Amino acid sequence: MSTSPPAPRPGLPPATDGPTAQHRSRPRDEDRPTRRPLEWWDRVKFLLLLGIAYLVVVWNAIASMPPLAVTFRESAWLGLQDAILLTAGSGRVLAVLAGIELLRQLHYLVSERSAAYHRFWTQRVFGRFERRLQRMSDWTRFRITRVLKLLVVVVVLSVVLGALLHVPPTTALFEAPARFVAALPFILQLAFGFFFIIFQFIGLFWFLSRGGTDVYFPDDIKTRFEDVWGQDSVLEKIRENLVFLEDPEAIEDRGGYVPGGILLWGPPGTGKTLMAEAVAGETGKPFVFVDPGAFQNMFLGVGILKVKALFRKARKLALRYGGVILFFDEADSLGSRGALAQPGPGGSGATPAPWHAGDCHGFDLLDPVTKAVLARDTLSTGAPRRTTRDRIIMGGMGGGGMGTLNALLTELSGLKKPRGFFNRIVRRALGLRPKPPPKYRIMVMMATNLPQALDEALLRPGRLDRIYKVGYPSKAGRLRTYGGYLAKVRHELTDEQVDRLATITPYATGATIKDLVNEALINAIRDGREVINWRDVVKAKQLKDLGPPEDVEYIERERHAVAIHEACHAVTAYRVRHHLTIDIATIEKGGTYLGMVASIPPEDQFTRWRSEYEADIMVSLASLAGERRFFDGDNSSGVSGDLETATRLATMMEGYWGMGASLSSHGVTRQAGIPGGARPGEGEDGGSGLLDSSLGERIEEKLAALLARCEALLAENRLEVLAVAHALESNKTVTGEDVAAIIDGRPGPLLDGSLYRTETFRVAAEDYHRSALAAHKRHARIPVPLPQLAPVGVGGITSGDGHGTELGGTAP
């Protein structure tokens, strides 16, 4: 059974498609029953202009009469009478124009009130006239209208000038230039004073907007891709971008667009600037280097001028050479427009999420609604959001960063206006369409160490289309880099030693490798040699990694205690921590430490396991277990840093990483306001207390169990601890390879570890330790000297290097 739609209510317009009235479109002007009402300014603007012209005529009449001959009111009334009687030329013209404008406004007013009147004039009178004018083109009509408006302006101007100059209006326009020339000296004086002040500001801002950029032409850059070592994967990606400058039509002819920007981000010294130079050298294009502080200025607006001048220069170079490379070093100096730091390139949130992007956290397995709920709950339970005043830098003296960044964003993806004064001004004045701007081949490259500080709008496609991470080189990359820099100097390192050097410098960048080779060369020259050997390299690495030690000497009993402390770390690390190898052990005092054992990963590894973290905790607890075992239950305050490290690792294992007895994450329970990582209703009292085994108790139990394992390990390796301690006391600093040789009882690169396996050394070492223990208890000097090996070993490295935290800190 069909039903007809309800009839519209009387007095209401018919309903249109759509759920609500707010979606109805407004009626067009031609569909309105009456004329659209004018604004008040549109009604009175021409009448006001004619009134001002009339006042000028009256004022001129008063000025031409004798003083006190007539008042302003009398002159105005007489002028109005003359205008009405059509006896005065100026008043006659103004009266006619005012009358025409008044009639026009009355016509509009009636059309706004009466639908029939409006329909008569628009359809029968002006409609016929409009239909006849349709025969002309729009451009012709526009030009005729413009001429008519110009004639009206000329008439009004001639009337006013005639009244001012006391001449007929027809001759006023011809006499005005002569009067202008007569007054020209005075006008020039005023103009000179005005423009002199303006030129001062123009000159100041022009001077401040200079500098900050260096232009290198094709012959100035000799860097090529083969000069960039250790970043082969990134270089392959950058090679693909060369087509953007060399053959852009290959992309555009197929319907695509040429990407205009590349961002290189990563740690310092990884070769980001060198890659940009190599791109310029390979393509043979000009290279414009932008200083990081180029846009930091005292006055607001200078940075904007620098941005515009920079891209004006880049466009000129691009047209001349067929392309240009614009490189912004340390792009994070450009700042942000007030948003909080994003979590990396392409990040979309101002507040970090509770998960880590590099983990298999399972968040991607959830549906979008659940993701939004978790994200909202995380943000609501986190720290209070900062206010606008906290997040936005106020502009003023020393400000302008926001305007500079906005200008840069506009230049990177804004509309390109036509080039040239003649093209933009003259052709448009003649009614000709300006020629479109050419396609500027500008490749923008940016490098930064802090990608989270970049504005998100800068990272969107269309501005920076390619984002590449330039990370630490892999071992193969480090080998290639060492080979490149060692080829420039004379050395006697074998391939095995170079491979070992690449292994023991896991986070070395191109800059640090270059500096290490240079420091090794300085060591060789200091010893009167021109050829670098392994000892020079090791000494250079110790100096760069640990820094120079303090010029102090331990007393005997403290030296022995520090050596035992570090030897316990070293032996435990060698026995249980197989995912890391010992790099160096030292008892030379530094700024904030007395000694340390540093370890490095032997290979690139991106995941960590519970057994590895437990081994790390045992290495940290070895100082406490060793001091208590070798000093009759006593221990120093130097274990505080080790206990802090061990506790932190145990806390993360038990409460965050799922490596303990609990399955719940303490990070979530803490955000929910539940202390200790407990669940409500599962306490000892059966109420809402903590779990029977709280987070703190679980951490203590794990630390106690690992401490017991560490004590048993040190008891089994007592001789190895005394041997490593003796080597540290004798040489102060021992390499990781020599520590392994001492523990295994075999010859090492610099020390002979087999000498520590003799019975003579065992007896001498135990006797010396008993004497040191007795001196420790009495706070006295050790009565016997440090025993010497027979025969004397090859010798140790006694360079002044050290690094760590407090007494016996370990550095994984």
C-alpha cells in the first residue's frame, strides 16, 4: 500500500533532499523574488565621495574670498544654491552626479522591497539590454566598462581641480601638470625624507639577509660516491634519486611527478653531509650549502627574506645549469611551529605512544576501534598536556622562527608565480596572459641528528618525499671504511687485525674511524716512526673511548682493592656473558670513576634474551660478591653504581619485558594507578592489596639468586681473579684480548697469559693478597712489594686512558 508524501505546510518552502535544513543550499540571486540587500557601505560610498568633493569646492571658495567676507555655513549654502540653480560649473557637475547616484540607490531600495518592480526592471528593461550585449564577448564588455569608469573618474577629478585652480574643468587637467612641476621641489623634498627613512630599513634588512649560504659550482666539488664508505644501502637509494635531476621527463611523461626532497637522519658523523656532496659531484650540478644558523636572526622577518632570497638564487641556478642541489645541514635548527616533538620522521602524534616502534608489540593486530581506545586512555593517564603558552615560542626580538619555517614550507610546495617584470606586469596590462613559469629542477636535501624536532608539515610527501636513516655502519661497512682510511697512511696491520679493529668498534662512524686512524698516526710519529702498528691503534682507541686519566696514584691497598674489583667483573664477564666480549679493563682513575671493564658486542644483534640480561646482572653483581669474598665480608661504596645497574635490569625483566614470574606489565598498572605492579583483589589480606609476591620482592629474589651464582663462579675462578688483578696492578690498562689470554693461560697480543698459570705465581699472588687484606684491616701500607713475573712478560699498555662510573663500574 503506497502513501503519498505529506503536502508542505502553508508559508514554508518545499523540502529538499537531505536530512536537515542546514544542508539546503542558498537560493541564487537570479532565483530571488527581490533584489539582494546592499551593505550600508555600498550605498553611501559614492555619495560620500561626492560629498567630500563638494567640501573641497566650498573650502576653495572660502580661501579665495577676503577674510571674514563669508562664513563656512554661508559659503556652503550659496554653493548649494548655485548647484541647484545650475549656475556654477563645479556644483553643476557634482549635483548631476549626486542626483544620478541618489536615483540609483532609490531604485535599488525599491527593488529590495517590491518583487514586481524588481521583476519589471530585471526582465523587461535590463533583460532585453543584457540579451543584446550577449553578442559581445566578455573581454570586450570588460574593456568598455573599464573605459566608462575611467571617464567618470576623470570628470570628477577635472571638476575638483578646476575649483582648486580657478579655471574651467576642461582646462584643469592640462594646467595641473604645470602646477605640479612648480611644486615639484617641495614634493621631492618630502619624498626624499620619506624614502630616506624607508631606505634605511631596506638597507638594514638587506644587509641582515645576506650570508648564511655557500654556493659550490660543479668544478668545485670533487666528492664522488666511491668516496663514501660504510653506507652502501643508503647510497643505493640515493643513486635512484639522481634520475630526478638527470632525466625528470622519464617520470613526468608517464604521469608521475618528480620528488623534490630527501631527508637524511641519523647519528652524528655517519656521512650525511658527505652523501649530499657526492650527489652534487656525481650530477655536476651546483651545490648550495645552507648554514644551520642562517635563519636565526634578531629581527622578525629577516629569516623570511633569507628564505625568499635563497630560493630565488636556487631558481636562477636551476635554469642556468639544468638543476641545483639545495642542502640544509642540521635541519632541526629550523625548529617547529609549536607542536610537541614527533616520535620520528613521519610521526603523527605529539605525545609518544606507550609502545615502541621497533618491538613486536602486537598493537598492529588490534582493530582500529581498540587502537583508538588504548591511545586515548594512554594519553589521558599520562602527564598533563602542556598549554599553548608552554609549547609556542612567542615572537618578537630574536623570534621569527615560525615565520621562517612557514616561508620555507611555502617555497617547498607553494604556487610558482610567472617570472619577469615584463611577463607579469606588462603582458597583464596589455590584456595578455603571462607565460607559465618553467619547471625548476631543485633537489632539496636535509640532514639532521634530531628528526623528532622537525615540523610534521615539513616531512609530508611533496616537500620531503624520501626519508632515509643513515645509521651506524655494519661490520662490513666499518671494514670498508677502515680500509679506505688506512690506505692513505703507512701501516703494518694484517687483515686479521683490521677485522678485529672493526669488531671492537661496533658504533664507530666514518668520522670516528677517520679520527682513530689519525690518532694512531700521531702515536707513531710521537715514537719516531712513520708506520702504524697494532699498539698505536690500541692506544688511540683507548684514548678516544676512555679519555685521558687523572694524574693521581693509588696507595697500595686501594690499588689492590680496585684491581680485585675490576678483575671480578672481567672474569665473570668472560665466563658467563658470551653475547659481549671484553674490550678493555683499566684501573686508571678518571673524572668520576676509579676503574672499569668495558665490553662490546662481537656482532650486530638486534634482539636481547633473558639469559643475556641475567648474565649482565651477574657481571654487575660480581663486584659486590668479589669484594665480600676477597675481603672477609667487607665491601666498598664503589659497588653502588653496579647495584643500580643490576636493579634496573631486574626491574625491567620482572615488570616490563615478560622475563619474570608475572605476566602483567608494570607499565600499564602504573598508568592505571595501581602501585607495585599488583592486581586488585589479590593481596595477602584477600582485599585490594598487592600480589603475594610483589614487584619489589620478585626483584630482590632474582638479585639474590644471581648473586649466589656469581659467588660460586668467583670461588671456582679465584686464581683467574688474582691473575687479572695482578695484570691490572702491573699495567694499569689491559686489552680484552689480553684479559682472555690471562684467564685461559695462553699468550696474548701484548701480555703472556701462560706465565700466570705457574705454581710460583699462585703462591706469590696469595701471599700478596693476604698482606693486602691485613693492611686493609689496619689501614696500613702493604709491607711487601707487588710480585713480579719471572720471566717478565712482553709488557702491557700503560697509556693514560680510563672511563667508567665510580669504583669498578662496568660498561657493556
